Amino acid sequence: MPATSANLGPAFDCAGLALTHHDLVDVELADGLQVSVAGEGAGTLACDETHLVVRAFRAACDDLGWTPRGLRMHCVNTIPHGRGMGSSAAAVVAGIVAAWQLCPDVDTRDDDRVLALATELEGHPDNVAACLLGGATLSWTRGEHVAADRLALRDDVVPIVLVPGGTLSTHVARGLLPPVVPHADAAFAAGRGALLVHALTREPGLLLDATEDRLHQAQRAPAMPRTAELIAALRAEGHAAVVSGAGPSVLVLGVRGPDDDPSTPAAGAAARRVAALAPPDWTCLPLAVDHSGARVSRTPLG
């Protein structure tokens, strides 16, 4: 399951990007419930029915009308928790996809149903849509219906993520948002959201302007002042830097230069310049876009 970055600046709660940083979940039917975790969350996550992957699996089984005899699950986690990189979305999608894969009554996964249930469990569709479908996605609701579609993302747009040591609860971050916004800010966000789609698909040179936000980043800054300071420093140097999801990680949408090696995962010199501006206790992850989304393999993790 890929990590994801949501919002991408102005496209609050509707845009997401899948990243080449993954959690792996090995699931098989067994007697009772056996859960183990390696990597992120090992020793701290509950290995019982309250584990998020297990909860999502159970919810999907209920949706499918199927009751398995038991479950053995082993998680190998690399997505940082509480950093705005979609770790909970990856867990939710993993559990639902596992249920669809193991259920004997279905032949083909229905991604519309998976997306609907994942959104119900996660609370909003931006991260789960990108995790499920891969690439850059836009998601929206129409009444109770949830939908998403992929953008034809340009190949030279490359993500760089800067990850701090500290965490921030999504619940806390959302609690800082005001219940209403001024009309001028709403109009600004609509214009920048439209420009963001154009920049991602046609004109990446516009990404700095296209990622400007007035809806959520400044409002959340008191909970993550170092993130706000880093974004300001990066943008002052011309980098399209935004809060990754609810934060506190920072996503930079770089552009691969004409002299960069196309086989490298990030924008060469741009990634080095970004890393040079980050505090020494932050981790720089030069990544690529994961275009596949949630993937299923019949090969055990070992």
C-alpha cells in the first residue's frame, strides 16, 4: 500500500498523490486472530481486533456478507505514523482489499465499493483514493456517493517529502480549522485548485503559484511552527512546498530538469537543494509517484 500526500496545497480534502513508500500486509485465513507488526508501530500498535487493518477487514467482510473463520496478519510498515503521509489510509485500504481478495464469493474487486467503505472509515476520500488508485487523484462526493478519478500527471513532476521527528494528530490539526472562511479566501482557493490541475497535467512551471493556500495551512501553523517556517523558507527559494496532509511533514513538488537522469527517483539537484534547506533533524525522502496504487500479490512476505 503506498503512502499518500493529500491536499497538495489548495485542493483541501479532494486531491491526493500516491508515493513510492509502502506498507506491506501479509494476510491469510487461519483459526482465531493472529496479528504481528514489524517496522513503524512495532511494539506500540495493538495486535488485536482494534488494529486498524483488522477493523477495516472486518468492515469489508460485513459489507460482503462474509464471515471468515479467522485471520493471520503480518504488517511490515515503513510509512511514518502521525506525519501526514497517509498511514491510516494505507491501513484501511489494506484491510478492505484483503477482504475482497480472500472472500470466496467475489471474483473481481469493485473499486467503487472499496472507495466508498474506505471513505466511510477514514472520514474523507483524498488519501484513500490515491492509495487505492495510484497516481494523482481528485475525489468528490455527490450526496452519499463517493467518486474519484486519476489525473494525467506529467512525468517530470516528482515528489520530495521532508519528515520531522515529531508527530501531529489529524484530529488536532482539523480542530484548528475555522467553521467558516471569508468569501475572498474561498474564491482564491477555487482559482488555485483549478490552476493546480493545470500545473500537474500541463504546465509544471506554474506549481509554485498553484500550490498557494489560504484554507488550512496558516490556520494549522500554531500546531506545527517548524513546518510553517520550513515551507516559507522553501517557497522563498522557489520550491512548491506544502503541508503534506494534516502535517507535520512537508511535500515539495519538484520538476525534473532536462539534465537530470530520468532513472533517478527525484529531481536530482532540486532534491539536494530542498534537503539543504531542511533542519538537520528532518529526514529527506526523494520519492517518485506510485502509479499502481493498492497491489495484491499471492507471494507471502516470507
